[in-house]
Amino acid sequence: MPHVLIVDDEESIRGSLAGILSDEGFDAKTASDGTQALAFLREAGLDALPDLVLLDIAMPGRDGIDVLQELRATWPELPVVMMSGHGTIETAVRATKLGAFDFIEKPLSVEKLLLTIQHAIERACLERENRRLRAAALRAHEILGASEPVRRLKEQIALAAPTNGWVLITGENGTGKELVARQIHLQSKRADKPFVEVNCAAIPEELIESELFGHEKGAFTGAIAQKRGKFELAHEGTIFLDEIADMSLKTQAKILRILQEHKFERVGGSDTIEVEVRVIAATNKSLEKEIAAGRFREDLYYRLNVIPFHVAPLRERREDIPILVTAFAAEFCTESGVKPKEVAPRAMRFLQSYAWPGNVRELRNLMERLVLMTPGPRITTDDLPESVRGTAPAGGPSLASLEDARRAFEREYIISKLREHGGNISRTAEAIGLARESLSRKMRQYRIEAQRD
């Protein structure tokens, strides 16, 4: 049963409205002025707020506009419908700008009143559902980790996402560039608009223009119907161009034209289509090297590289590995319907020591395999593949893995000592027996930043 709070200084109007709404299946409460209404809402708390407030404008003491401003500041999601017997266009416009759902004049038309209340409550429900789905999407595409590189990355996303700036994401294969792109979209003002992904490396050269720009019927052999391209589908939303460096120079030229002019023609067509999209591009290659080799357009690079992001490889944030392992194990156990499995501490140390050339994607795939193929409730060192255990196929030691383990230990040791000495580099260097210059060099090598207390 929907709950409505009626705020009006005239007792006869309060009683009449309460009776009408009760007959229509609403639970109606009343307040004789703004002060009483605000007190009622504060006492109700968030869990017992009404679904809608009917608020008169002309009241003694605090008028309706003043009360509306406080309602929007304190309970911004609560729909408010304004009422007035002395309404003017200016008052209605002001109330709407302040966040009122609608403005209705007295004497009230019962039919219009009920329809307005119904629409206001329906819209509030839709907005709550959109917020819930958006929160669920954010959780589903959450960037996991508590390391310094991940912390900085999340801060960058929070700053860049609400803007319309184009983004270029760099990083090795498997680091999670798509996840970063999705987070930027989900935290942007375009979150309720399309997110269209294009893997430029997976589309054959002869088809990429059709994929990006669409085609007209009969444009080429096999074009039996008109097709909308990815840019058109992403209108008002975000297009994610993954592996942008794998595009031909010809396609790069067409992409540059769209980015500059916001318009294009379908393959085989002559009509100009205008689009408004936010572009996020990603690559695992050095675009500077690609430009030097003549394989990537310099003007396109500068057009895309408005807000640069770099996603660190997993070997540079090993402290995140236990978080990722735990999350992936829980996810795959739930998906497969198996009982929860834990990773033994020694096995976890091996996982943290491994170099992970395939980064997070490799770790995720391994955890899926371990969840499915490990019979017991505990994943031990014996369940790990030889490459992760640091053993070469012939049984000899793997120097690369040993070196990775040594570097990981040294990095964590320096971080620990810096924390112990409040981020003071000189005191830390003295405590661990290194020259200050040597410690600074190692901090640069391991990308460690001193955090002072």
C-alpha cells in the first residue's frame, strides 16, 4: 500500500484529500504545516518514509517552497507534488527547478491528482531500480585489490568518469583494461546509455569498416540487409575500442574523421549519420613505437590520449593476489554449485611468487580450473601446475620464478620498513643498512611511493 504525506494548513483540505486517497488504496498521513511535516519525516527514518509528499505552497510560518528545499536537501529521492490555490507560472517553474515532480492548482481535480501521484510514485520506483541495477553492475565489474597501483587507478576513475573526456588505457594483455573502461562508463553520466565494445584485433580487416560504421543493403556480397554500426549503436553512450593499435591506417583515418566531425556514412551509403559518443580506447602496445614505425597515426594518438590510464601488471601488485584468489574461488564455487574451497597458505605464497605473464586473466582461468579439478575442500601446493610451483618441466629450478620471488620479497620488505619509519626514507635506509641513494633507486625500480604519517 503506497504511503502519502499530505501537508496543508487547511483542515478541510487535509481531511478531504486523506479520504479520497484512502478510498483509492493509499495510506494517507497529514501535517498542518511544514515544521510538523519535517518532524514527522525525521521521526519516520529512512526505512519508513512515505512514497510521496503532497505539499501546499501558501502556509503560515515556513512556506511550501522553503520546505521543498529542505526536503530535496535531506531526502533527495522522495517525490514531492506541489499544490497551490494562488499558483503562478513563475512559482510552478521555480518549484520544478527545485526538484518538485509536478505542480497542480486548487481546486484540485481528483482525476488529475491521482494520475500525478501514480506517475510520481512509478518514476521514483524506476529511479530506485536503476540505482539498484547500477550498483549491481558496479559490483559485478569491480576492480579488486588494495595495492597502491589499484588505489591510484580507482582514484583516477572517480575523477575522470563524470567528465566527457576521452580515455586511452594502456597495459599488458590480461590486466583488466576492459574492466577499467566499464567502470569509467558505469560511474559516468552516461551509465544508463549503451556501452559498446569493439575488439579491433578480432575483426577481419575487410569487415572492420562495416562493423564500425554499418552498411547499406547490397553494399557488398552478403550484405542482404541494412546494418547499424557500432558507433551508431553507441550514440549518447560509450564506445570502447579495444586493441586500437591493430587497426589499419585506412580505418584509423575514418575513425579520426568521426572523432573530429561526429559524423560518418555507412558502407555503401551516402546519408550522413551524426553521433555523440564518448570514446575509450585501449592497447597493449606502445603507441609511440607504433607511430615511429609508421603503423599508427600521430594525430589519432593525440586525439585519443586526452586522459591517459595505465593498468599495472599483476607482478607489480602481488599484494592483490590473495584478494583476487579468494574472490575468484568464491565466484567459481558458486557458479559450479560446489562447496566453498580455501587455498592453503603455502599454495597462496606460490601464487604470489609466480610472475603471471597472462596477468589477472591467467590467474582467473587457473582458479576456475583449480575449483573444478580439485576434489577436496582445500587447494594445496600439489594442486598447482608446475609453472606456478616454480618447477621447470624437467624438474630443475626455475631461475625466473626464483628471481621474481626474491624481488617480491624485497619490495614488500621495503614497503614494510617505510611504514615502520613513517615514510622517512633516510631513517628507513639507515635501519636496513642501505645508502639513501640506493634505497631511492630501489623505490623507483619497484614503483614504491613513501607515504608519510
